[in-house]
Amino acid sequence: MNSRDQFDSLSPIDYRYWDKDVAKYLSENGFTRYKLLVELALVRVLNRRGICTKAAVKEVEAACNQITTAEVYKEEDRIRHDIRALVNCIRAKISDTAKPFVHMTATSYDIIDPANAARFRDVVQEVLIPSLVGLGKTLITTALREAETVQIGRTHGQHAVPITFGFALAGYVSRLGGSIEKLKLLAAELPGKFSGAVGAYNASSLFFDDPEEFEIEVLAELGLSPAEHSTQIVPPEMLTRLLCEVTIAAGILANLSDDMRNLQRTEIGEVGEEFEAAQVGSSTMPQKQNPINFENAKSLWKVVMPRIITVFMDQLSDHQRDHTNSASARTYGEIIAYVVSTAKRLTRTMKKLAVNRANLQKNIELTKGGIAAEPLQLILSALGHPDAHEKLRKLTLQAQRESRPLEEMVVSDAEMKDYLEKMTPYQRQIISNPSIYTGIAAKKAKAIARRWQKKLKLDRKKVVRI
């Protein structure tokens, strides 16, 4: 049978944002491999407990290494049950003496939930976190390089007081670093279960006096620990928390992208994406150089963010289990896939980001020294002015109306003469050159960047890999 043309796919994740590293874990082939890993873990523990022979384990292992997702789906089409189809495919490749031990004491979600816990843990630790760390390291490099590059700070889209570009990026280094650390913790804590059809160990209790220890042994084969209590399914909260943090990380990437995109506006022009020699920005306007990578990141965030609502809705399951999450839970992997795509794209983009220092300086000067209003009113207050804020408000408004530098308005104001004489040389210099009024922005940028430079060295514990 001919393979399907990738452009016949319905989801853009399969033809535009597909990632081989993510697919290893979250594709249907990856899911099949993890479910087979659970079935094999079960037989291994049964052997250790004297229930089946080593020969049976070898048969099951050989069968699991041969099974394809295609044949499992073919069997599912026949019997209309996914896990029993998997079991039948294993049984079809082993002897009659080994068949009784395949899936022994297990219910479907004794296979599905551990498989999901293991693959989501692994894709987060092996793919998502490294992609976010890659972006974090790029941001750190740029933050250190631009730690002293003066930039106007903006609140509500308006000029506030000066910072540095490195300081602005250090904020994202810190936010992203915090999310990475949380992801590491949450991924490592995903629990499994092997407690039977309603979670009460009914089936395993037929054979073992210590069914909870049996569960621990099976899950240990996958590097997992059991949930304290499970029904037919693992409690959903831990995976929900993990996907919440993935969504939070996506929000950080979107916020960074918005800032960089806005700084590329023609009127601002402080940074710019690299534009390749043959790249086209518009089908009709040849001059256009659009911030497409940052826009793409924002767009994918709009896909990811609402999906957490579905995850929260799947938190509810009637009694020991209903089937209302059977379709929706299959889409969880797409959340991670989109965030990995975003992180990798932003890493490439930020590595080649151009910083326009001339425009940074031009924008600092745009208000003709008006950004000195804050330090000036504070200095006046310290020198005893009874209403410095109101005085500076009136002077800045007048300066704006007359399109004159604030310093000129201050120097020509009779009331200000005595205060100007009392100012220190540094205080007086701020009025003439407010770009020096950056607080400890440069120092803070360097400290944060260097702190996370050390912290982002991963110390992932060894887990089961496929």
C-alpha cells in the first residue's frame, strides 16, 4: 500500500511543525513502543516472582521488538479495542506456553497510564527542556552582550525611564529559567499505576499477598513510582500540572516574541530579525521585512493556551472511570510539540537578532529629555521642594506643547534656580543626559544572566529510554 502524502494531513503539526525528536515519544509509533514496554515490564516481574519462565520473557521481548503500530491498528479494526489489539498482536507471535502471561492481572489503563507517564516524562526531559535551555542560553549570551546597551523603558507603551536592553532580556532569562526548573520537577514526579480495573488490586491480589509491592516492581521497570491512590486510572492532577507549566512556558515565549516584534516596528526599529538574501516579506510590497518568526511564536501560543482548558475538563471522571477523555487526551502531545517548535524557532531567531544602537539612542532622545522628569522630581523633593511632582508635571507639559527640551524649561524657570545650585554634579548631569539614569540595570542583567548560566546545566536523572 502506498504511504499517504504528508500534504494530505489535516493538522499542520504533521506537515509544517513536525519534529522527529518529539515524534519519537509522542507519535502513535512512540506510544505503541511505550505500551509494549509496559507489557514487557509486567512479564519480567512475573518471572522474578516465579509465575513464568525466562523463556516466556524472551519470547515476549522478541515479539514486542517486532510489532508495528500498523498491525495493532489492523487488529483494532477487527475487534474494536486498542489495548486488546496490542495484546493479541503479542500473543500471535509467541508460543501457547507463554501466552497466558501476557497482560496477566492488567487492565487497559495499567498499560496506558504508565506508558503515558513514561513518554511524557521522557519527551519533557529529553526534548522540551533542552529546547527551552537552548533558548535560555541564547538569551543569556545576548543579555550579557547588551547588558550596558541603554534602551528606553516602556510602560503602557509609553516612554518611562531608561534601562538597558540586556536588562530587558534578563527578565525573560529569569522567567524562562524558573519555568524550566518547574518542568524538571513535575516531569520527574509523574506517577504510574498497576492496580487493576478499579484500582483496588482485585486481580493481582489473586496471586500476590503484596499487590502494592508488585505494582512498585512493575513500575520500577519504567523508572516510575505508583500514585498513592488510583482508580482504573491515575489521578490526573500531576499530568495537568505538568501541562499547565508547559502552557506557562509557552506564554513566556509569546511575551518575549511580542516585545521583540514591537521593537521591530518601523517607528521604533531597535532590533531586527535576520532577513535572508532571497526572503520575501510581502507578495505586493517589495520593501517589507516582516517579523515572521516572532509572529509565528505568538500564533502558536494562541493554539497552545486554550488547550489547557480541555486538560482541566479531563480532570473529571465519573466514579472509577468514564470514557469522556478517550479522544481529548490523545491530543495532549500536541501541546508539547508546538512549544518545542516555538522554542527551537525562537532560538534560531534570537541568535541572529540585530540590535540597532543608533535607533536605541534616537528613541532615548525622542522626548527631548522628558524622561528625566522622574529623577528630577525626586531630587527636588529631597532638596525640600513642597510639591515637586506637580512642578515637573507642569514643566513637562509645557515642554511638550512648545517642543522644547525639558532641561531648557528647567534652567529658564526662576523657581528652579536655587534648587539647581544645590544639586550635585551627577544630579545635574542627569538633567542634561538622562540616558545615564539606568539604576542598576546593567549590574542586574549581568547577575541574572550569570546565575542562570550556572543553573541551566542539566542534571537529569537516568530514566528508561526506548
